[in-house]
Amino acid sequence: MDEGRRIGLRGARSGRARRGGGVWVVVSAVGGTLLVVSAIVFVVSAGSRGLTLHAEAVHVADETLRVATVARAQVAMSNHFASIERELGVSVDDQLLVSGEQARSALGLMADGIEQLGLSGGEVSVELAAAFAEFDALSLEVLSLIESGRSLEADVIVAERLEGPYAAAFGLLQSERDRQLAEVAASDESMARLGDVAQVLLVLLIPGGMILIYRELTLRMHRQAELKMRLEAERAVGKVREDFVANASHELRTPLTIVYGMAQVIEDHPEATPDVKELAVSIVNEAEDLHRMVEDLLTTSQLDADALKYVIEDVSTSAEVVEVVAPMVRSGGVIETDVEEASVAVDRMRQRQVLRNLISNARKYGGPELRLSGRVLGGSYQWTLADNGKGVPAEIEERLFQRFVHRGSLVTAPGGVGIGLSIVRALVEGMGGSIGYSRTDGWTQFLVTVPLADTQHLHHSPIDEAQQQGQATTHAASILGQGAHVP
């Protein structure tokens, strides 16, 4: 009897071990799939952005070469007119005035081009900047001498000193343009190779449904290879990126939903060990973040194509805060909420996307304490998302809601593709609202203002506000539980 019991216990333990091993296999497969999908989204987005920057640098260099040639020609023309007036005694005041103005205008555009080249990713060497500065100074000196009647001195400068710095600057700028063209070709080739590798990997991991998306990826890569031969401006490269993002975002939704569902099943599995559950929770959280990124990429493509539609309806603020915050505190995060009950006229899905993006952004880059509040202000409703982090660097505050802006000089930061806040602004403005940023008493605040519903605006009173606020906080606290603190 004892021996039979021992054999039965060993069999039960062996069965649990086999089931636990199966769960680990599923978790490992889901995690590997998620990592591959994440790598494709980030690498392709970064590669397209780099290709665009190099193409812009090529365009700027070409324009600067053109205006430098115009400036040199107009300075020479002014000197020629001055020589005619000096030698032949013929009045050419009008011609001198026109050529002088055109020369100064071209010199100004040339200086702007050099500055823009540095901002667009080109390399402005010390030698290049010095050569253009010397050419600019000598050209202005020639024009000033001509205007003051000292054309002989101007003629000496043109004949003996002007050509050297001009030729040096022109040659260095041509070399930089050629280097940027080589970078465009290299980036295009690298992205083509990435497309081939990604196609093989994902066909092995997600057979069937993923075949379509990587067929589209191959087509996009081939189109990029064709664009290399007829690349003329940044606009063509941007079009390829937008097309890819739109298709990739649509196709990635299905596998992400499967990953999310499988991870939740594993988390709730009665046989799952604590370590397995912890890993499943991590997969759920990462899947949620990646889903928001994919949704942002899709929204971006719809905004660019002017194809985003809004379904405006009357929405309860207390119900919305529960729907948005509850899933985000499931993993143990803390978000304080203090939301006044009201009815707002918004697109329900887009408002949730706005709030989720702001909370996700604050979690990644803000402080440990987060506060979400809402108040009626006149005929509008204001959502406020605050955190006690360090705030936004002063040098990017004015560009905070532009695309591909994160921290300092970085185009993007780990954990994001740099479009979340730009989408927030576009969605809020599309619903008839506005968004702002402020830094007060050590707290970073994003302020989102949306319209109140017509009935709310007409019948709202201070007494109603107090009652609704109490109802909203009670309702939120009962659903959110320990994950959120409601004052």
C-alpha cells in the first residue's frame, strides 16, 4: 500500500512537471515572437527616418551649391559693371543696384543653407565653414567698395583673393553632398537586407497569417530599391515610410492580440508557478505597450492621409477613467485619480487613446508618482496628467508635440518611436480641443481640454458638480482597488 502511494505521488509530480514544462515552452515562444515583432517595428521605423534625413541633407547641399554659384556670379557682375563705369564713363547705377541686391540675397541664402545642412544631419566641417565665411566676407567687402566708389580695390580682391575661398568651399560642399548620397545608398541597401532577414524569421515563427504582411514588406523593400534611382527629394522617401507603417500596423494587430490573449491564459492557469505568472504578467504589459505603439503608427498614417474620422458622442468622464486606468494598474502601478463627473462631446476611442498615451509617456519618462484629474472649466472639460519627474528639457519644449522628438538631441528614446505626443495633439485638436504643457512646483503637467456635451454645458451647476465628483471618485475607487489611489 505504501509503495503504491509513493508511486502515485511520483506520477502526480511527474505530470505537474510535464504541464509546467509545457507552460514554459508556450511562454518562451510567446516572448520570442514579441521580441521579433518589436525589433521589426523599431528598426524599420529608425531606418526610414535615417534615410529621410540623408535625403534632406542631399537636397540642402544641392541648393546651397546653387546659391553659392549665383552669389559668385553676381559679385563678379557687380565688379564688371563697376569696371565699365570706371573705364568708359558710362552710368550703370541701375545695373549695379540690381546685381548688388541679388548678390547680397544669394549670400544670405548661402549662409542659411550651411546652417540648415548641419541641422538636417549633414557634417559642416571647420574647413567648410571657414571657407564659406571667408568667401562671404570678401564678397561683402567687394560690394561695399563698389558702392563707395573704390572699384579699383574691389577689382583687385576679385582678381586675386576671391576665387580661392570660393573654390575651396564649393569643393568641400560637393564632397559632403556625395557623402550623403553614399549614405542614402547604404541605408537603402541595409533596409533591403533587413527586410529579407525579417521575412524569413517571422515566416518561421508565425506561419499562415503573417505571410501576407511580409509579402507586403518585400514589396515595400523592392519599391525602396526602385526609388534609389529616382530619388530627388525627401518627399518620396517619406511616402514609402508612411505606406509601410499603415500596412504593418494593420497586419500586426492580429498576432499582437493572440500574444496578449495567450499570456493572459497563462497568467490565469491554475498550474502555473509564481515565476511563470510573473513572466506572463511581463508579457501582458509589454504586449499592451507594443499594441499602443502599433495603434499610434496606424493613427499617424491615417492622419497623414487625412483619412481619420471622428465619431463624436456624449461620454461620461468617470466611466472613461475606469476603462483607461484599471488595465494600466493591473500589474501593480499606482495612479492617483481625482475626476469630476461630467459629460463630454468626444470620440470615445480617441479620448481613451489620448489618456493612455499620456499615462504611458509619464510612466516611461516621468517620476514615480502619477496623478490623473479632471475638472469642468466654463464650457470645457480639462484632463490633467501630472508626474513628479524632472520634466522636459528646456531646449525641446517648443518642439515637444512634434514627431520624433524625445530627449535632448536624441531623435527617439528607448521604449518608444517618438510619435506619441504628436498623436495626442492631433487627436485632441481633431475633437475640437487643445493640449498644453506646464511645469509647476516640481510637477510636470499635461493639460488636455475637450468640449463639454451640450446638455452638460446647459444644465451644469455647482451643486451638481459636488454630487457628481463624489459619485465619480466612489465609482473609480470601487473598480480600481489597490492599484490606484483616489483622494
